Amino acid sequence: MSETLLDVQGMSCPLPVLRANRALRGLPAGARLRVLATDAAAVADFQAFCHETGHALLAWSEENGVFSLVIRRKSD
């Protein structure tokens, strides 16, 4: 399945999560969203977001201050 990219670099909490939530609503169940963020709290924020919403945080990594997070949209 393809992956949608959401670049929220330079934005701080809560904007990255809010933008990701909006993007996920427009995707079909099971679709993947890759989020690029520079907010230091991004990993914790997205872990909490996924726990609360039922989406799955599949992976995350950090390189040169940019966090890359992969989220799978929950099934409806």
C-alpha cells in the first residue's frame, strides 16, 4: 500500500498532531501516513495520539533533528 507524506517540520505542539489527524481522516483504513517533524516532543505526542485514537504507530526514527513517524490508520 502506498504511503502519504505529511511534512510538519518547524511546527510545534499541538500542530503536528492536529495536521496528522486531519490527514488520517482523509485516508482509507489501513493506509500509512509518514510524518516528518522537528518538534522534540513529537514521538511522545504521537505515541499518546495513537494510543487514544486506535491508530498504530508502526515506526519512528530521528536523523539530524528530523523525526520520521509512520502511522497506520485504524480500521473503521
